[in-house]
Amino acid sequence: MLTYKAPLREIKFLMNEMFDFQAHYQTLDNGAAADAETVDMILSGFADFAENVLSPLYQPADAEGCTFKDGEVTTPTGFKEAYQQFVEGGWQGISYPEEFGGMNLPMSLNLIKSEMMGTANWPWAMYPGLTTGSVNTILQYGDDAQKATYLPKLISGEWSGTMCLTEAQCGTDLNQMKTRAVPNDDGTYAITGSKIFISAGEHDLTENIVHIVLARLPDAPAGTKGISLFIVPKFLPTDSGEVGARNAVACGSIEHKMGITSSATCVINFDGATGFLIGEPNKGLKAMFTYMNTARIGTGIQGLSHMELSFQNALPYAKERRSMRALSGTKEPNQAADAIIHHADVRRMLLTQKAFSEGARSMIYHSARYADKLAEAVAKGDEDAIKQWDDKIGFYTPILKGFLTELGIECAKHGQQIYGGHGYIKESGMELIARDARISTLYEGTTGVQALDLLGRKVLLHGGGKVIRDYTAGIMKWCGEYALDKDMRKFVWTLTKLCAEWNMLTARLLLTARKDRDIVSAASDDFLMYSGYVMMAYHWARMAAVSFDKLKNGGEQPKEFYLAKTQTAEFYFEKLLPRSSAHAESMTVPSETMMQMDIEHFAFLD
């Protein structure tokens, strides 16, 4: 049976000793309330909820799944009661304005809460998780009336939200979208069409579900320039803001999936449903990217969640399971065999899980501070600041989503390997982590989509590699501060070489793409993974620097904690970071090797 323990030591190390969140909070308008005592209370309170309410539901809910009958979805046993506790605790509104019923605390606390919630029970976490994107979109683009109508209910958790983007014939390529929005005389719109793969599109946890829907107006320009965004509630709100008449929105079916079976993935049909335009006509895609950035950071957290949960459950098993003797000599002579943790290959897998999960957490928490700044800019309506911080988050988003979710699958695989045959049996729960991890690389844009977004749009198209030059300049400045530190020398030298290589590779791809357009797609996956490994290396070097300092001067944690950090950093640099070299070599191969084969020659089956 899977168990979960919130890694509060790791969380506090990053918040207090690595990134100094308290100093960061003092730079925010809403940071004063996030004092150390309040933050500790929130962390411990939600850790208790995640460990004792959400985690025990995870495996039983997977076995039960969701039930669909007559257009309605029933969630697994215990989900509704857990959601009610979530609402009563005020957890949905932790980072939203007080005027709409929130606690007005920094957005980073909401992301940290999401980590604990998701690691304990990812499918359950998707229900309130989808609402977060709806709230962020309405906060930034909704008018005053829309904010007053929807935000109090969404922020309290009484209502939930979804994102309705994908259609049967199109996912990423929204040029093919067919859902229509016809103006009504009263200023509303009649929305007609079907959306698929809608997470939390129908369920029994809330009294209303607010769909954020992409659709085309009759006179819309062709392509993505002609997409608008609408609020389409399941039940139309009354003048007093309560649930009113049923809208023409219906769930046609739920998907039967490989994983996340206790999260309802729905076909949602709109049959002339009443919708309300959000933002400007034909500019819905811009608003939707607010939702997508939120969702993609959240999916990056899913990658971390699977790393952490698999590691937490593989480690005790490796300490208890006995098989053969260690090659370096017997370790437990009083036992029939040594515990498998004494075997170097098992340690390789455990250390890979540990290095990836702790490195991923550092990357996410760093970007969480940018999310704080972006939320503040949105609250002020400061368009220049919104663009500044959205661009910063935009660089991290494809790496957090694409790279970390791929590593989440790898860590889930390692967990199964450590369990051996028992890792394939449902009782252990390791196969559940592996199944649930698979979706993380697919929804909110596949790894290939994230890779193309990073290399094609963020790096090459906008600024000709400037984002990489700027990011590596920051790394180099940091390296300069530790150049003479004997403990850090090996990390600093490796990072220095990688920064030079990263810029060289970017420039080479930029030049190659002028003649070989397909190189952007051909190289993008390798570029994404290379970028992820280098970025994580920077975070591990920084964690090592802090830990070496605490070993000498003392810190919040015992010395053994910091020693383990430095040793894990060494493992990452020596055992995992060399993977970047293969990606570097592969990304510069001309696209001809991928594109030269005739389509009819891929297989000869006749």
C-alpha cells in the first residue's frame, strides 16, 4: 500500500535556506501576511490533510474509478468528503484576493500546496487544480461583473472550473477548431460544439462547473487569429450569484484511460449554450495562454509528484527486501541475504529518484517566485510587468512541463524495477504511479510540443537565442562568486563549460535553420532535454553551495541532511549530467536522416 509523507525538511530547506522566501515576500504587496509562523502553519496544516485524507484514497479510488450514468459523473468513494474538507479549510483561495474571499497570500504557497496535494493523490488534485486556471484567467481578463459573479464561488471552492480547448479533430493545432459562438441579442453568445479530453468536466464535488471555452465568432478571421474565449457555466448564475437554470451543457461520456482513472476525463457537448465573452473578440488565444502556463507549471509539479512518491515508497522496500550478498562483501551477516539497498545498481536507481525529485523541486520553487511577481502585476493591471514576468515564466514552462514529466516516468520505472515482480502487482502501488505518470507527458501539450515551443518559439523566433544568453549569463555570474571555493570548484568548472556549449549549440541551430527548416523540429527534443539537464545542474550546484556553507556554519537541519545534499549533487554531476553530451551531439545532426525516407518505405507489410 502506497504511503505519503510531506517532505517538509526539503520544502523548508528551499524556502528558508536556498531561496530565502521571507526576503522575497517582503518585496510583494501581499507578502507581509506570509510571515514565517503563518507559512509554517499552512505547510503543516496542508501536510496533515495530504497525508491523512488524500493519500489513503489514492489506490482505492483508482480501483473504483468514476461512474458515468445519464450524463452525470459520480466520483470514487471518499472524494466528495475530502473535497468538502478542502473547501472548509479555505485551501482553494490561499493565493487569491481578499475581496473575492481569498487569503491574499503569495501564489508560490499555492504551488507548494499543489505539490503536497498532487503527490498524495494526483487524480483527486486535478479537480481543484483545474479551477486554479479558471480563476487566473478571469482575474486577468474578466470584466468587473464577471469577476464579481464567478470569482467568489470559484475561490471558495463551491464551484469548480475547467479548460475546454481540445476537439476530436484538433488538439495543439487550433486552426482546425470548429466550436461556434453566435451573438445573441442580449449580449451573450450561443455556444455550439463538442470538446474532448476535458479534465473534471463533470463530477459531483461542486454545485456548479464553470467551463472556459474556446470558440469562433461568425465573422472571425481564419486560423488562430479568429479564436475567442468564453465563460460557459453548467448552471447559469442568478442575479444574486447563486445557481440558476441549467445551461445547454452536457457530458456525453467519460474516457476509459490507462491511468488517473479517478479523475473524470469528459466529452462536453455545447448545444446553443449561453456563453459570456471574456476579454476581447478574436483574442482568446492570448487569454488561454494564461490558463495554459498555469496548467503546464501544474503538470511540471505532476512530474515531481511521481518522482517523490515513487522514491518515498521504493526506499523503505529497498531497505527491507533481501537478495544475495553485496559484491563488496557481506553487509548483514545475521540475515539470510543483504538488503538490496547494498547493491550499487539499486542505489543508482534510488539516487536517480532522489536527485531528480530534489532538483525538480528547486526548479519549480524558483519559478514559483516568478509566479508571485506575475500575480502581483495582474492584481495591479501593470501590462509591462505582466509581460516581463510572463516572459520569464514562459521560458521555464516548457522545461518544467516537458523535461520534468519525462523524468517522472523514468523515476516511476525505477520504482518498479526496485520492487521487481512486485512492482507489477497492484498491491504495491508502483504500477499505479507508472500508469498515472504517463499522462503527464501528453496533456497540456506533448513533450514534442513543449520542445518545439522552447526551441522554435522561445529561443530561435524571439530574440535569436537571447533568452539562453541571458540565462547563462546569470549562471556565469553565480559561478564567478564560487570560482575560488575549493568545495565548489568542480561544479563551477562544469557549469562554465556547459554555458559556453549551450550558447554555441543555440547559435549553431539558429544558423542551420536558415537553410534547413526541419532542423528546428528534428533538434527540439534533444534541445529540451539538454536544457533541462543543464538547468537542473545549476540548481544542484546552488544547493551544494548552500549545504557546504551550512556544514561549516550550521543551519536549520542536522549536518547529515546537508552532507546528503552535497553527495547527491556529486552523483547528479558525475552520473546523470553526462546524458547532456549525447543530447548535444544528437541535436546538431542534420534533419536529412529523419526526413529522407519515403513515407511508403517506413514499413513493408504486404
